[in-house]
Amino acid sequence: MLKKISVIFAASLAVAGAGCATYPTVTSQTVIVAGIGPVEVERLDVEVADVQPAERIVVVRQGRQTWPVAVPEVFGNLQNIRAGDRVEVRRVEGVILGARRARRGAKPAIIYTEATSAGSFQNLPEKFVVRSLTVTARFESFDPATGVVSYVGPAGARTHTVSDPDIQNDVRRLRRGDMVELTFAQAFHFQKV
């Protein structure tokens, strides 16, 4: 009987611990993109915490973690999205376009910039908008053998492969704990569920 109670208690702790995770839960599927190869289409099912229609910002929440998402105009008017609604965010991070140390005192953030040409993300399963973004994050490590950079940003711990030799050289100069700015090309899809 004591053994059964211990198993039930351990299972309860595991479920409770999973519910207190500090980073968003992301599911993904692999698709082949012309010119890039296999990429992961990440999907986040999140709750809307706040909407700023004039700025085209939707603040989303998963557990205790919240972060802003800039929603391009192609996804329509944000007037029909309210706090408490469920939305699905899908994204594909293509290549890292740049890496450098962030300015002193920088905090983890995401800055979206202009839409880029959609040619680099052909064959995606749905209508995606292609844009670039800069993530300010804490640098963790770089493995030159695999080209994988690890960092912790607003959406938690992440890894990404750096294929450009010039950018690999830039990343090699970084030290663990440095605040860095990583610029990506990204395909993005947003919809209310």
C-alpha cells in the first residue's frame, strides 16, 4: 500500500512540476523547404493576455510566461481578439543573418523588422509571412563541430544551427553569459482557435 501511495505522490509531483514550467511548450513538425532543406515548424497554443491593436501587438501567455507577438497586417484587424482568447502561433526560423554582443544593460527581447521576400520559405504548409527579427538573449554556448548555438531569450532556452562561416566566427568570440543580439529570417503564421 505504501508503495502505491509513493507512486501516486511521485506522479502528482511530476504533473505539478510540469504545470509550473517557466518556458512555453512548443510542438513542432519537420517540413522540407526549397533552398533551405528540412526545417522545424514550431507551434505554440497560447492564451491572449493583452491586445494593443494600434501597435499590432498581442501579448500571449502560456503558464506564467508572457511575451509580446508583433502580428503583421496580413493577418487582419486585431479588434476581434480579446484577452482570454486562444491563438495558435506557428513559426519557422530560417537562417541566422547576424550575431553580435548586445549593448550594456540589454534585457531579453524580440524586435521584429520589415517583411522580407517569401522566396526563402517556399513549400510551407500554410500561408506564412516572412520577416526578420532580432532576439536579445543570454549566450550559453557554441559547438563548432555541429554549428549549434545555445541561448536563453524571452521564450526560454533555445538552440539554432549557424551555417554561415562568417557568423560562426562572430559567435566563437562570444562568452557564456554575454547578452547577444541574434538576427533571424522567420516565417510566421497567426490564427485564432
